Amino acid sequence: MQYYAQAIGGQLSIMRAARPVETWLADPGTPRDLRGRLELARGIREFASRELALPRNGSYDSYAELGRPYVAWNVYAAPAFSTEARPECFPLVGCVSYRGFFAEADARRHAEKLHLAGNDVYIGGVPAYSTLGWFDDPLLSTFIRFPDAQLARLLFHELAHQVAYARDDTAFNESFAVAVEEEGVRRWLRAQGREKEIATFSAAQSRRRELAARVEAARKRLEAVYKSDAPEDEKRRVKAREFEALRADFGPVVPAEPTNAFLVSIAVYTELVPAFERLLAEDGGDLAAFYKRVKELARDDKKARAQALR
């Protein structure tokens, strides 16, 4: 009950803090830089519905100052010798690969409890999340000053969650949203006459894909070792070597202490992106047709859905 109390309280506090974008723009006390970001976000939001067939509703028509770096913190957990997430299950949304908290201290307490129970843990700060259309999600101070393409990417991603959602399948939901965000940003930049920035955006996304590919390869190697008869000390040595190699190439993005939970946190966002890109290509780039197929997949059982995508 305590967890649900903080979740409800956190959501209500955000809703209370939100004011319509028009109110912020009309207020002479609104800083000039914030005014510019809100006007940009308003244009991106309109593009999302008009050109990307994303939901047209009250989401991102308001703005809230939160006074903290992240809106929430997600706690990922996995057994010490497994690369599969320890699921967290909730009413309505089903099971997901993490548990979110509105206060960092609460997230750390939960992570410590899981760690003491023998799990690997990883905490990731979250600049935004989707309520899946249950509420009108506001623009937040935690992401409003992101670079233009990254702001667009985030808004397209979160709106995609309102299009289709599959219970108990985090990889499906997040990979779909990533596929939408990447296609959406390319179209938005092109429509803005900013074609030169597409290469910069694509390079940043390629770096993310490179990390994801390396993480997936590490997961497969580690899973084979974890399932073997190797002594636990040897399994820990292999685990440490895999993380040393990742840190050598990707720096502080990779945690200093080896943790399977970090591998999970990356994989759920990227695992099925190529499959969704293939579906969109098969539909000739028609986003409405693509969304229809994704909704049908979301209604399938998880095993059938995985077979169709892979």
C-alpha cells in the first residue's frame, strides 16, 4: 500500500503543478528561454498529431516546473546469475521490467532491499513517462530544455505509448516507441528544412544502437556462462570482464560495478526496434497502417507476438 500511496501522490503533485502552456506564454514573468522552449514544444506537439498520426488530446498542452532533475527513478533488478529482469507486476498495466518511484530516496531504499535479497540492481533517472492516455501528461522541466531533436524524440516516444500497449511486454512497448520516435524525428527535421541535422541525430541514435548491440551480445555470452557448470567465482570473473569491456568503449554510461540489471535496462528499449522498422517498411512508411498492425500484435498473446516479430 505504501508504494501505491507514493505513486498516486506523485502523479497528483505533477497534475497540481501543471498549468496550460498558453498561461505560461501569457505570463510576463515567464523567462524568455522557457517561453521559446514551450513554443517549440507546442509546434512539435501539433506536428505529432498532424503528420505522425499520434493521438490528438490534452497531453503536452500544459507545463509543470518540478524542481528536480528527474520526474521519477526506475529500479531494475535481475538475479546475480541471470540476464532476465525480475518482473514487477501491477493492476491494469500488468508486469514490467522495473519499479518506478517519484522520490530518489524511495528508489534507493527499494534497490537496497532487492540487493540484500541477492539481486543485481540498477537505478535510472527518468525525465518523462506516459500514463498511457489515462491522464493528460504535461511538459516537464526535466526535459523541456533538451536539444530540439531530443525534445521531439521524447514527445513522439511518449505519445506512441498511447497508441499501443501490450500487457507484460516491456520490450515490445518500448521498442515500438523507439521506432516511432526515430521515424518521427527524421520527418520533423525534414519538414523544418533542417536536413543537415538528420545526420547528427542519426549518429547519436547509431551510438545508442551500438551500445544496445554490444549489451545484447554481452547478455548472450553471460547467459551461456550463467547456465553452465562453471564455479560461481568464474561466473563473476566473466561478468567483470564483460563490464570492463563495455566501460572501455562507452565510458560512464556503463556502471562501475557489474550488474545484470543494467543490461536489462538497455535491452528493453532496443531489442525489437529492427522488427518494428521492418513492419513500417512493409507498410510503405504509412504510419496509420503501421499502428493498426502493431495494435493487432499487442492484442496477441506474448508468445505469438514474439514469433511474429522475430
